[in-house]
Amino acid sequence: MRNQMVDQQLIGRGDIRNPRVLDAMRKVPRHELVPEPLRKHAYEDRALPIGEDQTISQPFVVAFMTEQLQPQPSDRVLEIGTGSGYQAAVLAELVQSVHTIEIVPELAHRAKADLDRLGYTNVHTRQGDGFRGWPEAAPFDAIIVTCAPEAVPQPLVDQLKDGGRMIIPVGPSRNQRLILLQKRGDTLQQSAVLPVRFVPMTGEAYRHSHD
């Protein structure tokens, strides 16, 4: 089923081309990272609920965001919004280390347990508000955000290496765009990539946009 997902959803109509990303998508057992009653749907082309009003993104979105980051074996990556841990696991197959933050305690603890069980020793998990990033582990070669703030959080920009890449959904819930940012000295080169719908970023990001 996993190979079928890659062949049909990613290569067939999704236009994902990076061979390392495709290999990682073939390897990571997505069914191990969704709630047991939904495991039979794990390789379908859709998001699935994982509890606490959160979802695991459809495989195409995970592969697309991963490919946009151009992950290198020596990269250190920050992820905001661990969720089920699936995106972190895919990245862990491709980069040196992943630091991932989840604001919902139950999801953070479950993802850590699942990632440990599956042997992802290069994933470091933390429960907390991702708005401020993970300063003591910065700077990062790449940052991936899987929840949508209304504007790009400045602390995340600050924690990106010069030349580093960030992929992030930005905007109110009905009008989000997935944006790829590249840091060049004091400037950010920005390209809008895809219209998307992610869960909103909560915590400090919400307070910032509603002050």
C-alpha cells in the first residue's frame, strides 16, 4: 500500500521527483503514526484526524513540503507542529537531525513514544509553543511549519541560517498559502507555492494576530 501511495499519489499525479524524498516516503510506516481505528486509511490521499482537533496531512502535502526544503544529509531541521510525528519521521530519513515542537501535550507525548518505538534516534521532541522556536538548538538549515500563523514568526526567521529555507503556511483559515522562504543576509526571498488549509497556529501566534 505504501508503494502504491508513492507511485499513484506522489509520482503519478503529484509530480514529486526528488528520489531521496520518494525513498523516505516508501520507507516510513505511516500506519504506525495514525490512531489504530484509522490505520486502514493510512495510505489514502487525505488528511486524517489524530485527536485534539489536529490532523496528519495527506501524503502528497508531506512529500511536497519536504521536497521544497531540498533536504541535505548534513542538515539540522526545526519542525513546528509535531502532530503525529509523521513529517518528523520522513525528515529524519533525509537529514542529520530534526528538532520538533508540539503545543498539545497529549500529542507531543504520543509522538515522542511512537518515534522512539520506531527507532528515530535523530529526532528531538519538545512540548511547548513553537512560535519562539528552539533558540538553544539554532541556527537551523531548514524550518518546516505545519500549522498556519497569520504572519511568519520573527523568532523562526532569526533561527534560520543564512541561505536556509523555511516552508510555512500563512494566512487566515480560509485563505492560506504555502510559502517558501530563503534567507539571504537581511532579506527573505519569498515564493508562494500552493493554496492550502492547515490548522491555525495557536499560543503566542494567535495572541500576536489578535492584539
